[in-house]
Amino acid sequence: MSSSNGNHRPSTIVDDLPGHEEKYFLEGPRARAKEFSFSIRVLIEFIRGFRILHFAGPCIAVFGSARIAPGTDYYEMGRKIGAEIAHLGFAVMTGGGPGLMEAANRGAKEAGGKSVGCNIGLPIEQHINNFLDMKFTCKYFFVRKVLMFKYSYGFIILPGGIGTLDEFSEALTLIQTHKILNFPLVLMNKGYWEPLMPLFHQMLEHCMIAPDDLQYILLTDSVEEAMNHLKKFAIPKYYAQRKKEFHRMLLFGE
């Protein structure tokens, strides 16, 4: 029951407020009708994402902080990364927001490549940048993650915060469990990401992971080295996928 001063609302009303769906979905079981309704909304979001991103072309996803201002060293690094990915023939996919996402999208667009954003609706730090040829805004983080993995052939991880680290960890988990294969991960800026490496070495030492789990990771300051890493793993993976699709079309007449 709500209090007399109006500071509290019944849970049924709060549960139905726009933007609160994911929060309350993750807090445990609800009425079956609500669970079913939420599942339908998630399915619709996936279908909308598939329709929009189907024509994005092969992508390399670039992750990084939304808090980096234009003109800084990090921003210019992201811009250069975006341009070089475009020169490899890949579209640049980011979270579509400001900061290093904007830098990578801007670099791709300035280089004549395709710039894609898979955004997420958040109250702060996630307005869509102005350098996108194609964009899709998700309501749900887990939908956004799936879409970015589905259409990407590799990740470039620029300096960032918890969200950036989350995407990197998710990619490592999928590699370790063989849900994705030959998926290159580039950590750009040794000074920023180097503290992760002793942790990985300790995991290896204690047999928590295998050496193969880390074979697709490159830690570097060199844009050229990063692009060579993508050439080694992402380009062969893309052509192998295209070959598989071609054979399927011949077999089933798709």
C-alpha cells in the first residue's frame, strides 16, 4: 500500500513502469503472464535487431569508455583504429554512444567504411553519436550482447570501465567453452590493460584455464599489430563462414 505522502507505490505499478522491465525480470519469478509478456517483448527486440543488422556486413566490434573527450590521446587512438578496420574491409560496430565508441565510428566513416551502432537505452552516458550509417537501440543488455557477438568477427578492446571489461570477459567465456571459434580479441594500450595479465598467468598456474583459452588475445600498443591479428583470425573466419553459407545455398536452394 502506498504511504500518505506518495513516496511509495504499489509493486504492481512500479513493475509496469517503462524502463523497469529488465530490473524486475532479474529479481526472481513473477506472474506467468508477466513472464510470457516479457519473453515476447524480448523476441520482438531480437527480430528487430536481426532485420536491421542483417545488412551491416562483416563487423569488428570496438569497445571502450563513453567518458573520453574528443582530442585526447585515447580518442585519437580509437579514431585511427576505426579507420584501419574500415581499410581491412570490415564494418566498425560499437555501442553507438559517445567517447571511444564515437571515435571508432568516426574513424570508420572518415575512411569511407561502414559505421554501425548497437546502442542501449540508459539514463546517462549513452546518447547516440553522429557518425553512424546504421543503428539499433536495445532495451535489454543481454539482447545487445548477443547481437554484437552475432555480427562481429573480432573485438578491439580500448580503455574502458566495467561494461568494457564485461564484454571482454563474455568473449573469453565463449571462446573457452567453444561457443565461438577463432575469435580475435585485441586489448589496446598496454599501460591500461597490463594489470590483467598477472591474473591470467595465475589462472594458468593454478590450472583454472588452459593456454589455448588465451591464444586469441593480443595485448598491444601498435595499431598495425592489432590489424595483423585481425588478418590472422578474423578474415579467415569470415571467408570460412561465407563458404559454408554458399554450400548451404547450393544444397537447399536458399
